[in-house]
Amino acid sequence: MVTIDAPGSRRSWCFAVVLAWLLFAGACPAQETNAFAAATAAFEAGDYLRALSLFETAQKSGSDGPALHYNIGVCQYRVGDYAQAAATFELVRDRFPQFAAVAEYNRGLALSALDDENAARAAFQRARSADASLAELANSALASLGPTEAARSGWAGYFDVAAGHDDNVALVDELSLPATLSASSSFTELVGYAGGRVGQRGRLSVSGYSVHYADASQFDQTALRLDTAFEFSRGEWRFEAGPHFAETLLDGDGFERALGVGLRATRPITERVAFDLRVAYDDLGAPSSRFAFIEGTRQRVRVGIENRGERHRVRLGYEIESNGRESASVSPDRDRLVLNVQRSTGPWSLEGTLAYRDSSYDGLAPREERLTEVGVASRRGLPQGWLFSTEYRMADNDSNATQFSYRSHRISVAIGKGF
């Protein structure tokens, strides 16, 4: 089930109740005004069932203004009677044209809760004809609904170009590097993605990544990845499974080639909380003989919980990784815990990430590593689908092998566009 809580919806409900109260209080006899005041007090106390009963009692007593119907619709929505709420807001729209736009916005929320995305989208589009603040709410609701069914069946993607500085490109202790190698460098980065449906249940996506370091070109990387998935459902569970392929170049030479298969399973726990499980297996090869030591296998399992609110998203994930590579020095067993928080504030989106990873390497020189990562990012939408973003990342790796203990700081500014 897809449930939409459009950003700012609480503000719209508040607007509806306050507006209705002013109109009602100015146009009704004192007795009806007192009844309306009691209903409004119950609403403000969160007792929506009692408020609905009091509003309906006022209606039976002969009240029939826009304020009364408006707040009945609000209460119906709050108690979960979405179908009746949609009908009530439709009545307000048709009988009281001066409130048509805000009624359509609230009707769109009710239709969204009923999973009638096409009707909800049409209602939000009509609501955009009102004042700027309501138009902003309607646009946010449309964005939350996502693309239309026609768009989902087609292809979509994005790209962005970034520039920044990394003070430890090699991710090792700087003193362990030869004097001829630079640990610090400015960089330019290009990221791209395109994906869409193939048939009724298939999905195909292609992604690419390239980074060039001005003062450390030996660490330049280029990567290409192809993912396929077949989608199916069992009850409330939704599954995606299929093969994938990836290849990475390091300083122009083939570094790693991965051919694997993955499975993802998701299931809602509550209206806003969902469970996510991902399993992947990779067979790893080295296109260039100089990197033959990384050949082998990799298995990963990740479980996660995600909470989505009106203007926020919180994700907590735990991942286990096991490697069986030719060289024990690059074949760790790992545990990783990640917390990611995103929040929208007006046109800006803010994101924070905190991660901890424990790695264990066997072999002739066994070592333990503990990596702490902190990331902060901000994004702002620009006209015509462009996006501006900034990001800062810090990594602190503690290892019993001194050369692998390091700290790095990376900052970047990017501009991108979806299509």
C-alpha cells in the first residue's frame, strides 16, 4: 500500500479549521457558535471522534455553511474515514467555489490515503491554482506521489558533476606513502544513472561513476554497473531478484570485475515504517594481472528499518560482509552499522550519516580495523529540474597495523539534473 502524507499537510488542516471557525463565528447565532466552539476544542485536543460527532450534531440542527462541512471533512480524515472525507471535500468544492482550491488539496490527501493516485494527482493539480502557499503544498504533494504510471513504465535517470578536495586520497597513513605520491588532491567527479521497466515485471538500470584527481592521478577511478531485477509479491512482501555486473578501472587499468546476483525483500511494518532485506553474492575477477590478488568471492547481507514522515526519513541498517579473495590482506570479514537521517526544510533537503565498520583480516599479518564515518549533505532544487548540492565526509580508521590507520576529510559541491 502506498500512503501519502504530503509535506505541510498539517499546516493545511490547521488553516482549514481556523478559517472555518472565523467564518462560522461571524455568521451563526450564539447557540450554534458555542456548539462549533465545543467541536473545535475537541478537535484541538485530538479527540477527533467527539469533534466529528459535535460538528454533525450542529449540521442536524440546521447549520449548512462551508465551515461546517469543511471541518466535518477534516475530522473524517483524521479518524481514517478517507472515502467519506473525499466526498465531503468534493461537496465543499462544488457548493462553495471560493474554497474550491483548498478543498481539492484536502480531497487529494484523502484520495492518496485510498491509493487512488490518479484522482489524487488530478486534485492536487487543481489545487495549484490557488495562492502561492497552497500551490507550494500541492506541488510537494505531487512530488510525494512520484511519477505517473506512464512515467514509471518508461526510463528515467539523472547525472551530476562535482568538484572538491580530498586530503587523503589513498586512505592510508600519509607517512607510509612514498615521497613521490600525493595524499591530498582536488578532484572532479561525474555520476550518472538511467533505469526503467522491461516488460511487466522486469527492471533494468545502468549507472556510471568517474573521479579524476588533479594531484594523484594514480588513484583515478572509473566504474560501470548494470543491474537487472524481476519483481514479484507475496502478500505484503515485495521482492526484487536478478543478476548484476560491474567493472572498475584504477588509473586506466582493469581493477575489479564483479558478476553476481542479488535479492531484495521489503515489507511494511506500520503505515510509515518498513523492513528491508538485501542479499548479494559476487564472483570477483581482475581484468589486469597486476590486480590478480583481489580475485575471489564476496557475500553481503543487509537488514534495515526505514521510517518515513511528512518531511523526514530515517534509516537504520546493519550489514555483514564476507570475502574469500586470493590475498588475505584484501579479504576482510566485516560488520557495518549505518544511521541516515534526511529532512526537508522549505526548498532545502538536509542529510546526515553516521556509520561504524569493524573489519577483521586473517593471514600471515592479521589485523583489525575500526572505521567511523560522518557525512553531512545539503541539497536545493533549482528551476527546470536542476539540483545543487554540497557534501562533507570524514573518515577515521583505527588499525593495529599503523600504515592502515588514517583520517580523511572530503568536501564537494555538485550540480545535477534529472531526466
